[in-house]
Amino acid sequence: MRRTLNALYDGCAWCAAVFMIGVLVMVLLSVLGRQFHFHVPGTDAYAGYAMAAAGFLAMAHTLKRNEHIRVTLLLGKLSGPARRGLELWSLTAAVALAGLLAWYALRLVWQSHEFGDVSTGNDATPLWIPQLAMALGAVVLLIAFVDEWVLEATGRRQRTEGTETRHE
């Protein structure tokens, strides 16, 4: 199961990297179009879609690599059961919030598909297509938080102290 979850997180990170390359391609295409007097419709919209996809698809991988910003001022002062309790409380809140994000992201995709929403630009992209990456990223983030919660609850979560500069 661990290998499957790690492959899921890594796969989403690779997809995020591909979408970042998509942002680069769209921006370069737009710049070259201005330089050489041609226009490719929708480059701004597609760059935005790719940026959103990259951000959402990278969230779970970033979480699992302990790269999210954490405020550990209180947590650093605790140890033992108090620290574990605060970690579990925080992860429970994170699971609930990630669950809401995933639910509403999936709902948005469904509603956009049902209503036939299209972008307002001249490309008229059905909005449910770029919203799929956001929903997938939100669902995988929920899975990652549940994974972290289970690891903490069973005592198998890796402790990594932050690399923040300490001022004493």
C-alpha cells in the first residue's frame, strides 16, 4: 500500500511538472506571437489552467515531503502525549478541510459539466476539463492527509524538525 500511495503522490508531482512546462510553452508562444506578429487564441487562458493544475497536483507531494509551511511555535514546545494529541487534532482538522475542498472541487466539475459552462475567451473551452486537474489534486491531497493521520495515529509518522533558523 505504501508503494502505491507514494507512486500516486509522485505521479501527481510529475503531472504538475508537465503542466508547468505547459505554462512555459504558453507564455513563450504568446511572447513569440507578439514578436513575429501572429496570434494563438487562448494562450492566456491555457497558461492559467496549466498553472492551476500544477499547483493543485503538487500539493500532496509537497505535503508528503514536509515542504508545506508549518507553524511549529507551540508544537516545538510540546513532547509526548501532548505533542501527539496536538498533531492528531491538527491532522483531523486538515482532513476535514481537505475533504471539503475535494467535495466542492468535484461538485464544481460536475456542475460545470451539467450546465455546459465554457470559458468566456474565444477558445470556448468546456470548463470541466481544466477543473478536473484541480479536483484530482484536491482528492489526492485528502488521501495524503488521511495517510498522515493514520501514520500519526499508529505511531509510524516520521518526525522531521523544521529547518527554520532558531533565534535564541
